[in-house]
Amino acid sequence: MLAEPLLDARRSAQAALRGGWDTTSELAVLWENAASTAQETTRALPSWKPQNGTIVRRWSFISAVSAIAGAAVIFAVFSVFGVHGIPMTRPHFYKSGVGQRSTIQLADGSIATLAPSTVLAVTPSAIDVSGEAYFSVSPHAGHPFVVRTKNSLVQVLGTRFAVRQYANETSSQIMVTDGKVSLRAVRSVAMHDVPTVVSARMLARVTDSGVTVTPNVAVNEYIAWTHGLLVFNNIRLRDVLPALVREYGTSIQVDDTVLANEQMTMEVSLTEQSLPQVLELIGKATNAHYTRRDETYVLLPGRGSSSPTSASPTRRLPRQFQPVEKDYGK
């Protein structure tokens, strides 16, 4: 067996690490796995003798245990402090379904409105958004309101702004209606770049390459969805269709590249227009028509003859609910 001093050192290291890791069940499991691996490795080692070959194996064992402990410590640090230095806590999730808008009142009095097909993950220190949400933030001196997407980190003290980045989108969009926000690309956070300040009526887009800001935009176009409208102003048809799918819950397809890149300018009243009616408007604007294949609507070049069926869905009214979030800001 190993020399007694080495065994004592290993037991002490195990006890110290166990004391620091017992705070979460996940880390406790990690500890048990590491300890079990170390014990199995110990049993496989020959008795320690002052010979070169055996000494090499003993130091290989020590290196292995050190590597396991080091990896576990790194994991523990990220579990406690998070990727951006913000403490990680098990989040509460809030979801809105197809065609739904959800309103959440946060513990600090702020309000979050979720667009369709959006997920909010709320912890006491930050809110992660996958989808689109509009925030009305109560002034909170000394406690910045933090919202994150895949690409961006937004901090405010009191303002109203919208954040958008769905799972299939490669950039974040931040629209400020009142006040100011401090904005960073996630890549820039790790590099400690200076944040970008975005003021009212400014639109910021955040990609892996950085932040671009457009001033004096038409704010209402970007938050019209909160009032049951979709406004498209010079938007490619291929970028219009995902918004319609999220609202109506039916697959829409366009295979023709030229048609897909047609620029659309239109307004859709979600409570008054069915999807076939909207597709008919698109057809008139782009010299196209639609047909239906099973559960999918297909847009085709040329006016032709559109073929609505009795199974065409009508628009459901958005469902509203107001849960009260009690964790954020504690």
C-alpha cells in the first residue's frame, strides 16, 4: 500500500474538498465520483518501494488526483460565480406559447411582457431571455437590472426596453423606449471592453463581432406586438415568416429564392386577421400565391389561385396571465 503520509494527505484533501462542495447536491455527486475513481486507482497501485519505475507510477497517481481536484475546483467556482461573474442560482422559468403574450410582475415591481414562444429564466441576480420580451423596470439604486441573451448583457437602473433573440437567431436586438441601458456583447464581457450606452429611440444589434447602434428609429414598430400588431417595414419575406409561424402556429414555406428575398412592408392585426388572409395580402404585395400541403402553407411565385380550405386556422386571441415573480432582486 501507499506510504502512510501520502494516505493521510489524501484523506485531508478529501475532507477539505467535501466541506466546500456539500453546498449543492450536484457538487456532492461530483465529489463521490472523483473519490471513487481515486480509491480504485489506489487499489491498483503496487506497494510503494524506492524504485524508479514504482516512483513514477506513484507520482502519476498524485498527478491524476491533482487533476481531478483541480477540475472539480474550477467547476465549483463556475457553479458559484457564473460565467459573467454573476452568482448562479437555480432559475424559475416562465414560458409563453404560440400566439400567447404573458405578463410577469417581478419582485422589485418591474414588469416583463413575453412575446409568443418566449422563455424567461429568472434568478435573484439576472434574467435570461430566449425569444422576445419588453421590460418596464422600476428605479432601483445600487441594484442594476440585468438581462442576458446568447449574445448580449444589458444592465439598467430604471427604463423601458425590449430585448429579442430567438434560439435560431444569431444576433440580439435591444430597443430602448425610455431611459438608457448599458450594453455589452457577451464576447466583450470576457475581454472587459467598455460597454455601449443605448438611449431612448435607439436600436442596438449585438453579434459576436460587437454592437451596432441605430438612432431615431420608429419605436412603435418594434413594440407593436405588445398591442396585438405585427409591423414589418422593408423586411425580407424570409424574415417575416418566422414571426407569423410563432403567432399562428402553422408551418409556412417559401422555396423560391427571389420570392423569399422580396421586401415586405405591411401591418398585421393579430386579433382580426386569419393566416390565410395574411398570406393573401403577402401574395398581392409580392405577386405570389399560396397553396396548402398537409399542415404546411407554401408560397409560390405568380398570382395563380390561392387555395384556402375549411381547415384554415382562424386567429386565437392572445392569452394574458400575470404571475408574480418573487425571487428577482432579493
